Amino acid sequence: MIFFHGTPSGKLFDGKHGIHVGTFRAATEALEARIGIPAEGKWDGTREYGKTLLAGRKSLESGRYGKYRMSGFNCDAPEEDYFPTSAKKAATYSDQTIIPLNSTPAVLQVNIIKKMSNSIFSPISDSKANSMIKSLLNRNQARSGYYYENIGEDSGSISAVVPNQTWLEII
């Protein structure tokens, strides 16, 4: 099964809570919640984050970008479309490191190439997958990933969390 990963850097990045992959929609929604939604176009790895106009509150509330877009970084969006340099606070990775303005965000297509503890036909809950991978990573005992049913991004879809980037192959 093909999955996607939304990345602010345009690269795979090992996080403290594993790497999450899912449908194109789930990966896009997660990325946009982390760094903002481009006022025009998509995060495709060719646009520089700091030079991209982001959708402000008026644009987000217009419905143009779909439902439930006022989440994460977008909650503090100014009224009008804006550049990341004028945001109230900087967008950060999950470890709270500030995302560089010269990064080129993208949604990457990936395959899972290593062992998983369950199958896409028997996903666990979103919260259980997160707590299990976090606990195993903290103890340096993560030996497999987990498929789970999303409750947030692309609710109801199947996603996965893997311990690190060695579990994934970029297509």
C-alpha cells in the first residue's frame, strides 16, 4: 500500500514520536496544520516556505480550503493572507525546533519496507498507536510500526506510525 508523509523540510525527519504516514489527504492536512496553508497552490517541494503567502483567517473561514482547516498553526493566523515572517509565532517541528524559512515543504509518497506489528485490516486506535510508539522509542525498543485508524486528519482513514526513516522508501 502506498502512503504519504507531509514534511516541512521536504525530507524524512526522525521525530520523537516516530514518523506518521497516511493518505495523501491526511499527510496534506497534517503538514498544513503544522506550517500553514498556501494561499495559492500546494506544498510540492518547489516553493520556499518563507516566501510563500499563507492563507489568513478570512480565507480559511471562507470554506475555500475545506472544513476543519482552523487547526494547529492556522489557529493563530492573522485576518488577511500573510507571509510566515509576519506570523505571531514561528512554525516548529514536533520537537519544537523552528522550521527554517528556506525549507521547501512537500508531501512525499512512500512505501513501508520493514516489519509492522499489525495489518491495515486490523488497525489499532490512533491514541494507542501513538502511545505505544512513543513508549517504545523512549526505551529504545521500537522494532516495528503500527497501522491505526485516524481520528484527526482524514478521519477514518488508515495511517501508520513507524519508528524512523529506515522503515520508509521514498517513491
